[in-house]
Amino acid sequence: MAASPPVAPANRSSLVLFLALGILAAAAVAIAAVVLKDDRPPRPDGMVWIPGGEFVMGCAESQDQDAPPHKVSVGGFWMDETEVTNDEFTKFVAATNYVTVAERKPYPNELPANVPAANNVPFSAVFRCADCDAKSCDEENSRLAMANKPQLPPPWWEMSVGASWRHPDGAKSTIEGKGNYPAVHLSWEDAASYAKWAGKRLPSEAEWEFAARGGLNEATYAWGNDPQGKDGKYHANTYQGRFPATVEGKDGFAGLAPVRSFSPNGYGLFDMSGNAWEWVQDWYAADYYQISPKKNPTGPAEGSAGPDGKPQKVRRGGSFLCADEYCRRYLPGTRDKGATDDCASHTGFRCVKDAK
Ligand SMILES: [Ca+2]
């Protein structure tokens, strides 16, 4: 039987070269793994990393609750790229059978003596306006405030029976085909319940504003200093036209828009200006910016009372109803507030998550 032929010298040197290249390639992979090592956990789905840092919080053009602008720093955190959508909120409700505040009877235990039983039905506030006049509403409320009397709710809010996140424009409307729209008619209580279920939390007010500015410290808008609509460019879903009666929709939307309809800010976040208001964790006090700590402020210990006597939480970012002539609270340094059971067709939220 013939012996196996010896390996030819030429084949032997090819083998050595092949082995050497293999060792070099393995070393390169090992070095790259060390150099590119990232201590952060993997990116949670639908969230972006907000690096944290120092910024000027508040609004330079404001004289009241948004003043004075003051330096604040926050740590890094993950934040939802978009407002929580109808598809996302549907998953939460399917998993938990959660019933939102807008879907509950307002007086579950005991009716006040002046409320007929037939009126104890779930409702929420829907923006509805045929011939409202913002100027006369403001004038009337100024007169009532001067007389030390309770102010009237603006006439463009209809207390709509059956309106909820499932029926955003009233009982007969649906969210069919609107899975990628922000979920609205959600109270602070609803937002906090969702966040807990999702293993997330609501942002502090300072975290929210740091994120909204997208790294453009002290810019007027979340996208820089060019006003909304300059040269026909729209950066956010706000209100064009004579508020509240004549909506022109020049930005492409007369009402809510699907999330991601406008360009993201510098951190990759969508709709931090406009579209839907977003609840944050902090209680509200009008004078908080005068006494806020500089590092990771988390708001006052309790909320100041609103018109109905209930303590209020902060909400941020403005909505599709922000009109320059009436309300510029889509600016990143401005604020609004409401009781923990307030719900309306322009309010939703988004969540954040700590890096563990
Ligand atoms: Ca928003």
C-alpha cells in the first residue's frame, strides 16, 4: 500500500501563512471588543439616550411661572422617542384591564347633593369651537379675577360624555387607523400607572426640558431661533390661524398628528414641541423657579391648588392648540399644570428610564 505523499514545501508555507493570518484576525477582534466596550445596557426599544448636563431652565420672554431662567443640571437617562401612542396604550390596557380616569364615573362613591344621578357619567374635555372668541373669554375672566370670583373655563372645551383615549373626538369617534397617534385624554394618574407597568417613570420637569432643548442651550425654540413657519418651514404641530375659531393647518395638521410627523430634535426626540401636552413627575408651584435647587430638581413637596382646589402637577411642551397670538407654550422653557385627574383631547405623556 502506498504511503501518503509528504506535504509539499510550498503547501507547508501556505499553511503557516494561513495560521498567522487567523491569529492576527482573532487578535484584532479581541482588541476591537475592548476598545468599543460600552458599559451602558442595550438601548431599550423606542428610547434614546439623553446625556444629561447643565442648562438654563425657564423662558426668557416670560415674567411669571416660567421665570426666572436659572442654571440647572440633570444626570443622563433614557427617554421615549415619541409621545406614548394609541398602539402602546392599547397594549397596557390589554395587559392590565386598566380603566382611565376619563372612562370612570366622576363620583364613584358619593354624589354631591347638587349633582343629579343622571349626570354621574364619564366624560372628558374635547376641543370644539364654532364661534368662540378668545378675547372676550379673557376679558370676562379678567373681570371675574378682579372681583375675586372663580373664572370660567374657556368656551372651546366641551365636557364631552364618552370622550376618552378610545374616543378622542367624542363618544362616536374611534382610534381605528390611528395607532401611531399620541394617546390623549390621559390624566397624570393614568400616565403614572402606565409608566409603572412599563418599568419606566415620568420625567422630572428639569429632565423633560433638558431633553426638549436637544442640546441647543438657551435657544428660543426646540429647533433653534427661527420662528415656526419662517420661509414656510414648520418644525412642530401647533395652531396656525385665528385661535380658537379659524384653524388654517399650515403645518399640515388641523388637529393631532401621527408621532414622527416632524423632524426630531438634537437628541432624536419627536414632538417635544406641540402635538400633545406631556405630563411630568413634578408637583406645580408658580414660584418654584425662584427657589429650585441647581442639581436634579424634582419640584416642590406639594402642588399648589388649581381652580377646583386640587393640587396640580406640571405638564410640558404645548399642543396642536398652541397659537403664537394666544399661547406660546410650545416653547421648551414654558409650563402648564393641571390636577392629577385632569384629562383633555390635547394631553398625553411620554416616559423615561434610568440607566442601571
Ligand atoms: Ca408633545
